[in-house]
Amino acid sequence: MRKGINGLSMLIADSLSLNPSDGSIYIFYNKSYDKLKLIYWDRNGFCLFYKILEREKFKVPKIVSLRSLSAEELRWLFDGLDMDKLEGFKPVNYDSYY
């Protein structure tokens, strides 16, 4: 968790072969799951969000590599909820309407 914006953006580009300025939010955890960093590109520069929990641990999803999160799942992460156990309503799509 010592890396700052430059180190994390280079890690995204070099190790993951992704473009850190593509608008995605990249999340990094420490080994004890009580700290996380989010880095994302906002129009003309990087933003870094760093959260340290005092007494709890983040519920890290089982797949800790590349994973897409919805805004709702990101909120669950901040609230300490286990997103592998939570499931919202499934979306309904219709092919035809009456």
C-alpha cells in the first residue's frame, strides 16, 4: 500500500496491460483487508481514494483479479457487505410489448 498515483497507474499499465485512463475504477487491497485504494481517471487527471478501517475488514470478493463491479456493488464494498452473498433483483428484459 505504499504506491501512490504514479506507481498504481504504472502497475495497471504494465502488469495488467490496461489503460489506467480509460475511465475504469481500479481497486487495490492490502493483505489484511483493512485498507483499500481506488484510482480512476477524471477528465484531466487521476483521483486517488484511500480508506483505512479502524476495526473491521473489507469483504473481498472471491475473484480478486479483474472483475467488473456495479455502482451498487461498490457501495456494498464500502459498507462492509459480502457481495458474493448478496444478490439484488435480476433485471427483466422483454422482447415484445403489447
